[in-house]
Amino acid sequence: MKVSEYIKKGLKNRVEDIPEGYELLGTAKEGVHKVECYIKKEGDKIIDAKYISSKRCKKLMAVADLVCEKIKGQEIGKITIDDKEILSFFSEEKEKDKLQNRLNIVKKALGV
């Protein structure tokens, strides 16, 4: 899928402000790119995840949105992200190095 197609379908996890009842999991910044990840949890389990990011980079927004979907149901402190799975989801996208970079920024915000 292309990043632009993913965004057209709608970003389910992007928010403009810190959602009520969520706590900051982490933040990461590289150059003009910034992402903050927020989670809602029950015990040690992540039941929902949202993010705030700069709007300049569509790749960052799409990757962060997909990663938020993937961490739902995972345990805090045991979050795993499969780079190959995320990158293959956006297999039609050019500039794979930029895609990997944006994924690395999101992972840094998650502490993985």
C-alpha cells in the first residue's frame, strides 16, 4: 500500500491534543520530525494507543498510525514491532530508507 492511500482511508490513531485518560508512553524528535505516543492501559496491557506528530511528513503519520494499531493488546515493557511487517505493509512506497527512518523515530518514542 502507498502512504497516501493509507492516509486517505483515515488515520485512526492521530490526535491533535493529549487524549483524556491516556498517559505519555514516550516522545522522539529528529530534525523537524516529532512524535509523541500516548496509551490507555488496563494493568500492564495497552488497550489503546494514540499519537501526536508533526503534519509535515505523511510517512511519519502513516507509520505511527499503523504502529499504534500493532501495539494494542501488548504489554508495557514488552512492546515489539516487526520492522519487516511495517515496511512490507507499505511495499508500494518509494524511498524505503525514509520509511525506515520514520519507523525508527516511532520506535524510539515507544522505547523499543
